[in-house]
Amino acid sequence: MDTGIRLQFDPREHQHLRYNPLRDSWVLVSAHRMKRPWKGQVEKPAEDNIPRHDPHNPLCPGSARANGEVNPEYDSTFLFDNDFPALQPDAPDPGSDHHPLFQTKAARGICKVMCFHPWSDITLPLMQLGEIRKVIDKWAELIEELGSTYPWVQIFENRGAMMGCSNPHPHCQIWASSFLPNEPALAERCQREYLRKHGEPMLVQYARLEAQAQVRVVVENEHWLVVVPYWATWPFQTLLLPRRHVLRLPDLTSEERDGLASIMKRLLTKYDNLFEVSFPYSMGWHGAPTGSHLEEDTSHWQLHAHYYPPLLRSATVRKFMVGYEMLCKEQRDLTPEQAAERLRGLSEEHYRSRGEERGTERGTAPPTDGL
Ligand code: H2U
């Protein structure tokens, strides 16, 4: 029933829909939902007494993995083929001439694991900038190497047991596939359409507008910008964007890679400081497709990383994407602007380093290129 009374719209109080141009979908923002009491599931606090070296942990230097291979005594990053790969290079072709309701296609690929550091009790925000830079260089190398044949190379990190991570040792995974997976395929279509309609790559324009507005910016430096996107679905979701138009990780200059190491450290320190816990998330890189796409015009793409953390209210209360989200559409409980403001206001000194002499412990040296 329309009462005829028109209230002044306040995004923090009044539910509304926001458009996600990367997924061509709408998210329901209902910030007032944060007021509801929570008697639901409370997660176990993240483990924080992880031993630096555990000879029985298959990701540690010198340990034996599931396939019997022994890891070298590595002292930086370490890459190996996943012993339980979801994609293998030589799976037989199932054939594709099936009923429209029972379709299959060939799926081939390769899965790798990359350890970031020899220590199990360290995470990216606690690593030194030079150590993070080595991770970035390795990521770029992998895109170059696997991308020479595979159309999509997904680099992703699941951090924390809450995100299904099976091992606390700092690591990420790399899955290269013979096909463009659903999310990248959607991002491909949306960015292509956007450039056609608006004459500028979507995320290049978006970064510029967000840098001007400053409302959803969390951290920034000369080369990079982190925002809680206007269309964020997870409570503290962020989008990491270069300021320059960059198609893929290997295209980054040395200065941009250093800037990336710094901005990652700053963002992840803020994440950990939010609830004073090693903040769980899934993150991953999206850049222009590779393989045969290397010969095509992919200028509609802009390199970016998504961070999807599940926590909502505290270190132990997460956001569930369940009933309405599964059956209708994604819904969020605080506005992206509120989330950005909270993250922006947090210290860039890691809570685990506080009280220690600055720069004497690993990871405590303050970043040098903050704006
Ligand atoms: P996650 O914890 O993010 O799942 O990554 C650990 C990966 O390491 C996982 O994909 C692999 C698992 O298959 N792994 C090996 O390849 N060999 C081992 O001996 C243990 C774990």
C-alpha cells in the first residue's frame, strides 16, 4: 500500500539494489540488517600457535609430500605440481554430441601449488616487501609460462580454515585450464560490451572515478588502488586495481610490482587488524585471457584482483550466502561505503607487531610508498 509519504533515501537505512557491471547482476543492499541479533553459528577462532617448521607438514621445506617426493630446503617461494590435481593435461575427450540436457565437454589443465615462504607461521602481511615481491614475480612468470598454451590461468589463495584452506603454511594455488571458466567468461563478456558501449575499458574508468570520489577507497599508492566496490557482495570484499591500463600480471613494470607488494601488505594488515585475527579470505587474479587469446584484441580487459573475505561481525561470525542468496540474489548487510570507512580507519601496523621495536621483527618495517 502506498501511503504517499516519501522518505529521504539513506543507503545506510533503506534497502536498494546495486548493479555489478562485471557480472551483469544486481545485489540487494540492506544495511539495516546489521541491527538484527545474532544467535547463529559462531566459528572457531583462527589458530595462532602454528609451529614455524613441522616436518610432518607436506608444504614445509624438506618434508615428504603425499606422492612421496621430498621438498627441497627452499628459502623463498617454492612451486610444485599439485599431487591431487582437479585438472590433468591428458584426460580423454568425453565427446560433445549429446542431448541438450546432458552436455559434456573436454576439460584439461594443470594444477600447481606455490608456497610463499619457508615458514608456516607467517602470512603475506607479515612478510617483508622483498619477499612479497618474489611472490608477485613468480605469479607473473606462471601466467607467462602456462598462459602460452592455456586460455585461462587462475591464481588464487584460500586463506584460513573458514575458506576451506587445508594447510596453514602460506601458499596459493594455480589452476590452468583448456577452457574459460564461468566467472572469467562473464567478466570477458561484460568488459567487452562496456568498452563497445562506453568507449573506455570498464575498470580503467571505474578506478579513475573511485580515486576521484574517495568514498570507497581503502588504500592507494602511485600505481594501485584498493576499493570496496560499489557492488560488493561480501561484507569486506575489495577490488585491487592498477591505475594504468594493464592487461596481465607479466605486463607490470618493476615499480608497479614493488607498489603492488606494498599495497598488498597494507591491505592485508588492515584486514588482520579489523578483528585482530589472521583474516580469512579467498583472493584471486583476473587478467585478459591467454593461450589463443594472446593473438586477439583484449583491450577491454583490465587486470584486477578480487578479495572475498567471509567475516561479517567479528572474528567468529561470518556472512552466510544461503537461502535468499542461493535462491534469489546476493544480499549484503552493511553498505560498501561503511565497510570502506572501517577498513580505511584501521592502522597499517600489524596487531601482532605492536609494542615491538619497529623494523626489528619481520614485517614490522612500515611501507615506504603510502600516499
Ligand atoms: P589448500 O589448502 O588451499 O587446499 O591447498 C593445499 C594444496 O596442496 C591442496 O590443493 C595440495 C593439496 O592438493 N597438496 C599436495 O599437492 N601434496 C601434498 O602432499 C599435500 C597437499
